[in-house]
Amino acid sequence: MGRAGMGRPAKTTVPKARPLGCHVAATGGFTSWLPPASFAAVEKILVIDDDAMMRRQITALLAAEGYRTVEARNGREGVTLAGSEKPDLVLCDITMPEMNGHRVLEAVRADASLAHLPFIFLTGWGEREDQRTGMNLGADDYLVKPVEPVDLLAAVQTRLKRHKTAGRGTAPLAAATPEALQRALGLTPREAEILSWVVQGKTNPEIGIILGIQLTTVKKHLESTFAKLGVENRTGAVTFALEKISAG
């Protein structure tokens, strides 16, 4: 897709790595690429955005990378398709008719069969309060338009990989609540709260936004946590924490 950002006109077209087809779903959403049977295990991504051009750009980019995509024209349709299509990940705009992105995320998290679905907000809003709201509702990532295609693909790949590997021989990520971490690891309430967000895949700046604290404060508590757990980095802390909760 060249280097043009998603959300602004591209100067080059998306490479057509695979032919694009579509089938109309009962709700009006549609799948942009129907893979042959041999590709049955390819991840399916639900794209929810009321901007038709943005949806086409995103789904074409994802299809070119080999993903199956399902489109929804508004939030309400997106919730319906999430339930019927069972996607592996959701990319969702925030400001939409019918139901905004925050309400979509609440509905998804309230459904036991979808509660742990990776959810990425893609929006033109970049205010800290808006990000804090989305992340506290359980968003996994937050990309501000215009976003470079390489960054969007990296976010999708990272969240899908994390979702696949989470819980292999360990407790599920959702089990790493601040209370559980405090009991299992002997952390202070703030250390446990920060580590809980680290387990969910949040970066230090994101944790600062969510909790309304300075980045230096986040780093200070993480350093203390690493020392208590005898680990050197975030990966080690997450692995240790999930193993402890599983054993406990």
C-alpha cells in the first residue's frame, strides 16, 4: 500500500496478492476474501467502520497479507457480526452511528464467547482521556489515524500472536487481576495493578494513561516488581506471574 497512512488518500494501490471476492451476510456485512479450503485456519478479522473507503483500504491490506476479513458498517452491525462470524480479532472505529466503538467493546467483553477477543481501536481521536476510556473498557491497542499500513499490520500480528500463545500451560490472561497478582506474588496494590496491565500487553505509556500517573512512576514500580520476582524484563515478569497463578 506504499507508505501512505491509513485514513488519507494513498498514492499507490494495495498489491493484489489474492483475488478479492465477497458474499453478503444476513446482517449486511460481507467477507472480503473467501479462501480455499486449504486456508481454513487463516485468521478472520472483523473491521467495523462507518467510513466505506477506510473499510476498503483496511480489508484490502489485510486480504493482501492473507487474512480473511468481515466488514461492518456501524457498531450495531459489528456486534451482530462478532457473534455470528466469531472473528479472531476486531479492528473498530470509535465515532460511528447506531453504536459507538466504546459500546461495541462493552458488548463484546460482556459476551462470554467473545470476552477475550483481541480488540484494536482505530480512530481519528488521540486525546489521552479517550484512550484511557477505551483501555479501561478492555481495548488491546489504540491506533490513531492516519496510521501507516506497516504499523497496522504489526499491531494485528502482535495481538493475534499474543492471543494464540496466552495460556499455554499457564493461567489465562484474564486471571491476572491485581488482586490475584497481589496474593500470589506479594506485591503492593499499585505494583499488582501495573503488572496486571503489563500482562494484558499494555506498554508503559499506555499504563500511565490508563492509571493517570507519570511514566516515571510506572517504570519505578516495574523496577521494584522485577526485583521482587527475580526477573529482568516484562516478558519474564508476565511468564512468572501466570505460572504462579496457575500453580496457586
